[in-house]
Amino acid sequence: MSVVCRWLGSIIKTKHIIFLTNVHLNNVFIRKPNIISFSTKPLLPNSQHLRFLSNSQYEEDCWNCKAKTKRVNNFMCDECGKLQDITKIHDFFELLSLPRDFDVPSTKLTKTFRQLQTLVHPDKFGNKSEREQTNAAEWSALINKAYKTLLNPLFRGQYLLKLQGEQMPQDNSTLNKEFLMEMMERNEEVDDAETKEDLNQINKNIQEELNGEINHLKELFKSNDLNGAKALLVKIKYLLSIQNSIQVKLEKLNG
């Protein structure tokens, strides 16, 4: 039982994604009041020149030509064409041209991701200035992070909660005891399985359950039932962890 309890603790205490990791931020501005704001460096002297015009377009002084310019596709100065700095926290949905909704069209998401990476990929800036090379690496990392977050249903759900100032429980003290017992029993079922056939069948059952829960999650976010969404995300997180345990055991059986 102590092993199972440690397993439960490791699942529920998994840290959320830290967005904009390793991104050089001179100054961060809030576009919407429900987005977390932070600053890692003092404000730049010209920070007052940045102002937001709309959800997808804003104006600031270009670091190269100093022109007060509207950015092209959020990235380039429309006067000199130089790749600009990241100067604010970006809503991942907006960055990838998607509505803020759990129901994300994966085909459109992937298409937009590839288009943006084509614009800012570091390989395109190998013969540019050091500042543009740095900016390209940072933009590329941010776009990758946004894509991976929105592509994964669990990460996407957690991100939507974060945008609204909510988060999943950080420990299992608030979880239903019957739910915890059910998850322990299902994990023990994986531990007891001795053949690949048994493990594949358990995995198939879990995947079918996950598909149903993800469809349910769409409706919960659509109706803004954040408490229901949090509870269901916890269940999805446990089920995904059990699936991961199955894959690890299958790899060991395959030698």
C-alpha cells in the first residue's frame, strides 16, 4: 500500500507547465486581465511606447529603425523587416490563431504551427544580426511550447484553467476517496498483468474511456463549468499515468 500511495502522490503533485521557460523577457505587458503577469528584468526606458491596439495587433518602437510600427504577424517590423523582441506574454490560442476553446481543430493547429515556424525558424536567421538570431530562437521556442500545450488535451485543459486563474488540486487531500481507491485498484491491475495481451486490453479500455472523458471535457469548458473541468482533468491525468505504466511494462516484456 505504501508503494501505491507514493505513486498517487507522484501523480497529483506533478508540476504544471511553466510557460515561456528560458524566454528572454525585457518587459511583460498584459493584454487581458486574466493572464498572469510577471517581469524578470527592470522596465525598459521606452516601455511607455508600447501599447496594445487589439487582440492580434499592437504598436511599439522597433529596436532597429526606431519607427513606431505595427508588427507584421506579431514578429516583424513593417518598416525595416527586422525580427522583433518578445515583449509581452502571449496567449497561446491567439498566437496560433485559434479561439480560446478546449475544442481545438488539430489540423488547423498543426498547419498554423508549421507556418509560424517557417517564418521564425532560427535557420532562416543564421546570417542575420545576433539580436535577430536570439529573437528567432526565443520565438521558435515559444511557438513550440504553445503548440505542444494546445495539442495535448490535458495540457490544454490545464492552460485554459490557468488563463482563468484556476488550477488543478496540488495534492490528493481534496479528492474523492472512492475515486482514489478506484485509481489504486486500476494501477494494481496493471501490476498484476502478466502478458502483453492483458496489458494491451487494459490499455484499450483506458483509451476508450479517455476518448469519452475528453468529449465530456469539451462540454464542461463550453458551459464554463470550471469545477467540473478540474475534477475531470484530475481523472484524465490519472488515466494517462496508468497508460504510461502500461507502456513501460510492455517495453520490459518486449525485452
